[in-house]
Amino acid sequence: MADFDWKKFDLSNWWKALTAAGIALSVAAIAAKFPAGAFAGLGVLFLGIGEWHQHPSVTLPAASFGLPQGVVTTHERNVTPVGVAFDILGAVLLVIGFVKLLLV
């Protein structure tokens, strides 16, 4: 964790923004002692982590895209079992949070 550079952290991709929103929602709900919000926040967090895992950053030579020079960085979706597991866990937690919210 010591070599993590906060200057390189950005929310340029939707899965990173989803992860940050899940963290914020979870912390706020736990601080307010609101279990439905905590479940929903954890669900959003795990969905964001799952999608982040399934969108790796790949840098390829520009020639493979028909461009004359340089490199191109893409985030093509690469479905993995770990990413799908995070997505399923996140969806289940999100549904539990909404059900708890409706029953409160």
C-alpha cells in the first residue's frame, strides 16, 4: 500500500465510480446504523469490484488498430469467474438491501 499513488487514482471509468459510490454509501449507512443502506452499499461496492476485475487495462500497439504509430489502451470486457462471483454477490446484497428498505 505504500507505493499506491493517489495522483493516478481517478474515476474515469464507470466501474471505478461505482466502487467509490459503494464505499461512500456503506460508510455512511454504517455510521448512521442503517442496515438496509449498508447492505445496498456493500452490494454496489461488490458490483463495482466485479466489473473492475472484468475490465482490465490492456495496452496494444496502434498498428493492431490500423493506426500508424503509438499505443492504444483499452478496457475490453474479459469475463472471469472471480468477476462474475463479485457481481452475483453484489447483486444479492443489493436486493437484500432494497427488500430491507421496503420492509422498514
